[in-house]
Amino acid sequence: MSRSIRLAVIPGDGIGQEVVAQGLKVLSAVLPQDVKLETQEYDLGAKRWHATGETLPDAEMASLKQHDAILLGAIGDPSVPSGVLERGLLLKLRFAFDHFVNLRPSKLFPNTSTPLAGRPDIDFIVVREGTEGPYTGNGGSLRTGTPHEVATEVSLNTAYGVERVVRDAYERAQVRPRKKLTLVHKNNVLVHAGHMWKNIFDKVGEEYPEVTTDYLHVDAATIFFVTQPERFDVIVTDNLFGDILTDLAAAVTGGIGLAASGNINPSGAFPSMFEPVHGSAPDIAGTGKADPTATILSVALLLRHLGYDAEAGRIEEAVAADLEARDGTARTTDEIGDALAGRVAG
Ligand code: ATP
Ligand code: MG
């Protein structure tokens, strides 16, 4: 295990700045003395775009690549036209660094407000494909803006891309206690891509005999997320279905303030990037109301990815204990960060 971490930090916009500060506070507190943490901050996001018109210049891309991992707060502001920062920065990073695994754990922590309060344990992870599906910009529009406009958005699926993410999901399922993997797709309607996904899922599964498998259409999966969330352990799905399912998962397991994610290149050829699921929340930026827990749990995912399992576990236990102790009194972003930093250090 490397005893130094070179971390690139992109605080970004709005509450991104505020929550990332807390994530770094907890990271410093949890790391053993002998691990050297080097951070480099990048000024990217809405402010930069307004000032210079740049989203993610090549020089910064090359510099980011030199790091072990990236911690991102949030990118986006209503003042920037939709798509500019998403395509120019977030998707650019995801494609350039080949983040083909988008990982989103969903766990029901104690004392969290959820429409499913009182349910048995909810503890599952969604492995969402990150580089294919309808997110490749493959399509076009004819007769744009006329009543006869025709627009296509082609979903791209390669055997290579599907196989590698399915394999990653089996690997993750194999080391969890329940060892269960569910494929979610819509292969009764999306027959071409759907059957390829199912065939590859079955074929790779032959190499993982201990893993129990299951298949659900995406519409059925949304029902079970709400009515029987405990049936899930690991879920693997395509880019678009994963996008929708993971927001639903966040909502049923305590809300957006707790949802963490990783954009991962499991080979380690490029730095993986960890970020809270929520956005820049301009409505509460600067008020101290942002909950930094999702970012702090993203730091735990980051540590686990780099092989610091014990430290990641300490953060997750601290979050569970902190939520258990919450009594409804409002705390500021900083106060929650301090409390968690205290718990992981103590
Ligand atoms: P994006 O397009 O970047 O995903 P969004 O429009 O989906 O952004 P968010 O920025 O995630 O929205 O905010 C959605 C709502 O959730 C807002 O009302 C915001 O205040 C709230 N919210 C988001 N993150 C947090 C947080 N960490 N703590 C408390 N409230 C939050
Ligand atoms: Mg959003």
C-alpha cells in the first residue's frame, strides 16, 4: 500500500466549496501519521467559465492525471447554460479517465428520515456503467426547430464495455456477505442491447458460481426499490437506468445529504473521482445549511479504493454514530464536519 496520497481537489460551485472543506478535514483526521497527504486544488466550474470561457483545459487535464484520486464537490450554476459544464467538464473527465464504473452505495443509516422508516436493513450498491449507453452524444437532429424536427439519441453498447462493468459488479458481489447480483435492464423492449447485456451477464456469471443472480426490468426495479429494498445487494445496470435508479435509491435511503458516489477506473490506469451525488445547491450556498455527510462518505469510498479499508470503515462508523446521536437540533456544515473529524480521530 502506498503511504502517500496525491489528491486532486475540485471544490467547484456553490456548496461544493463548503462540503469539500469538511471532507478534507475528516480525511486529515482519519489518516495515520505516516501517510503523507498532498492536495492540489483546481479552480474549475461556473466562476472559471464566466471569467475565462474555459471548462477544463488540456493542461489541467494532464495535471489531474498525475494524482492518485480526485475529490469533487459540485459543478454547476443556473447562470451557465445547461450542458456546458456537464459536457465540458464532468463528462469529459469521465470519458478521458475511463470511469466505467459509477459506484453508488445505498445504506439506511440510523435516525435518518426516509419514507421507508422501520424497514429492515437496506444496504445495497448500484454499479452503473459510466461511459456508454445514451451518454456518448451519439445522435443528431434534422430540421431542428421546425415542426418536422427529428432527433435521435443512440444508446451505444459494446461487448467490451458491458463485460468489464458486469465483471466489476460480480467482483463486488462476491466479497459481500449475501453475494447477490441483480441485472437491471429492459430487454423485453430494448431487445438488441438488452439481450447483449443479459447474455454477457450470464456468461461472466459462470466464473462466479457463489454469486446468486437475478434479472429485473427497470420498471419493476423501481417498484421493488420502494416496496422491497432489502431484496437488493449489488445491482448492475446501464448508464441511463443507473442514473435514474441511483437518485431513487438516494431518496429512499435518507436523502441527498447522505448519498456518496465514485466514478471509478478499477484498473488504476487513471485517477478515480469521488463526489457527493447532490449538486451545487445554489439555494442554500453560503448559509451553512449544507450537510457535508455525503462528501465525507465519498471520502470513505475514495480511501477504500486506494486500499485504506480500515480508515474507510472508521468514517462509515463515525457517520452511523453521528446520525444515531442527532436529536433534530440544526447544525451547521462546519459543526457536522467537526463532529465527524472528532469521532474518526478519537
Ligand atoms: P444538479 O443539477 O447539479 O444535480 P440539482 O438541481 O439536482 O443540481 P441540488 O443542487 O442537488 O440540485 O439540490 C437539490 C435540493 O437539495 C436543493 O433544494 C438543495 O438545497 C438540497 N441539497 C442538495 N445538497 C444538499 C446538502 N448537502 N445538504 C442539504 N441540502 C442539500
Ligand atoms: Mg441533480
